[in-house]
Amino acid sequence: MTTEVHDRGMCKDFGLTHCPVHDPEKVLEPTLQVHERAGRTWVRCLADCPQEEVLVALDRLGLPVWP
């Protein structure tokens, strides 16, 4: 799993960080779940950002998580 994505709430295969789709000044709490399962990285925004937007934003940050 890419360590740059983690900022708090980490355990071995799960993390919670800020969603790159949100304005960081409006959404202060981390909403992006990051899981590693079977060698793949999975992400989900708890604030219901469209998955495609999350994946594109992560890719732009140099963190491709394409399924």
C-alpha cells in the first residue's frame, strides 16, 4: 500500500485519510478509506464522492489506484 496516502487511523490493511476531491478547508475530518486486500488497493470516500473522481484525483497526485 502506498504510505503517502496514510495520515491516521492506520492498522495493517486499512487506513483513513483526506479525500483528494474535497476542499481541505471545508471537510476537516478524513473521509477516504484505503484498504489493501489480496494485493490490491481499494479506496472509498465516506462522504460519497463519485468513485471515478476519487481515482482521477489520486492519479493526478501520483497515487494511481486503478482497479
